[in-house]
Amino acid sequence: MAATLGEGLSRALLPAIAGAALLGVLSREATFLAFGSGRFTPSAILATALALSILAWGVPAWVAQSILARGCFALRDMWTPTLLGTAVTVAAFPLYRIMAGVMEEKGGGYLGLAIVSAASISVYALTLYAVLVTKIRKEAPGAPPLIPLRNALKALGVVVLVWVAAMLARSGSARIWPELSLFDC
């Protein structure tokens, strides 16, 4: 089971990590494409893009948690993902308020909400990963790691490549959409 789960996790996380890196860097362009011809002002596009770039980093955690929860279900453990998710959600509530207040002082309380959202799903996924690895090792002491080092290094390489490509694309985006020059700070 560990090998199958690990393979699925690795195959799902690689595009999720690449997509998060791409969207994190090109959030301004994506937001402009989605809302640039509507009623969004340049400042609204920038504000939305900033929140999107923060939220994008939670995407791999969302992908991972759905697979990890199924790993728990396969071990006939329905309660761990549920209780852990509930605990993280309850713990996040005061953090939402605190971070919204902190970020409001810097001009964007909504960014505090985005930061806590991305962080809380990441904490949930990492904790669920640790719990599941412990359960698998208890059931099958010789089980392989869920994410082998080579897969983690491959993901890191993909992030670097996608980031470089996205930065190059971003530098050329103003030539394609001159309107984006309004957003250069």
C-alpha cells in the first residue's frame, strides 16, 4: 500500500507544485487575463493577484491532503483526517483574525486571510503525512517512504525550472499586454 500511495502522491504533487510555482509568479498576468477587461481597476487587479499568489502555495497541500486522507481510509481510519482537519480549522480561526489585523495595518487584511489559509492547509497536510507514515510503519515496518528523496529532489528541480520560466514569461508579458505596464512598481 505504501508504494502505491507514495507513487500516487508523487505523481499528483509534481504538477500541483509546478502549477503553484507558475501561478505564484504569474498571478498578476492570470488575474489580468481573468478580470482585466471588466470593471477591475489596476489596483484591484494587483490586490487580487497578490492574494492569488499567496493562495497558490496552498494548492500542493490541498492535493496532498486528499490523497493522504484516502491512505488513512485504506487503513480503516476515518477519524484521524476528520479530527485533525477539525483541530487545524479551529486553531486557524483566531489566527485569521490576528493576521487580518496585522496585514490591515500594512494595507491589506485580506492578505492575512490568504496567508493563514495557505499555512493552515499546509500544516494539516504535513501533520496528516506524519500521522499516516507512522501508521504505515506500524503496520508494515519495512514499507518504503511515501515520498522518496529522489521524488522530493525532482519536485524541487521542477519548482526552480518553472520559477525561472515564469520569471522570463513575466518579463515579456508587458510586450504582449502593454496594459500590464500599469502594474509595474
